[in-house]
Amino acid sequence: MDDRTADKILSLSRDLKADAAEVFLRSSTSTTIEVKDQKVDAFERARDIGVGLRVLVGGRTGFSYTTDLTEPSLRELARSAVSGPGTPSPIPSRSFPHDLHHPIRP
């Protein structure tokens, strides 16, 4: 997961006519070691990866999240965020915070 993933999601959002978009990439790794009688009894490593997308479409905000970073899933992530804004009616003054606001340009 890297900048290419974020760029791909922004491109998909632009193709679906989002006015602005924010991508949230999350990756974490954890290690668990269980010791019994001074011996390692269990060892587990886990990696958690996910990506969230927040979009503005005509004054409405949409959000979607996935842990599947395959191409079809990223397309569905963008489609879901753009087509399902949770605000029932547009709010003309709605925008992302100024320092985070990156309008999507063709």
C-alpha cells in the first residue's frame, strides 16, 4: 500500500465526478507471543490493512471503507462513496478543512 494506491482511488473518484476526495490509508502490524513454563507456547503476527475514501459530490458527503485492495474492490470503494452520500440534501457551504481540501482536477 503506497501513494500509487491513493492516486488510483483519487483517479477513480475523479472519473465518477467527485468534486473533492480524501483518501485514508491504514496499515498496522502486531505480534503476540505467549509463554508458558518459560517456553514460547504461541507466536502470532497479524497485519491489518485498509483504505477509506471521503468525497464531496454536489455539496453532499460520501464515505466508504475496504480492507480489500484489489482493483475491483477499489472501483467499488469509489462507486460506493460517490453514489451514496449520507446527507439527504446538499449543504452548499460543506467542504473539507482548508488545509486538507484538494479539489480533483482533470
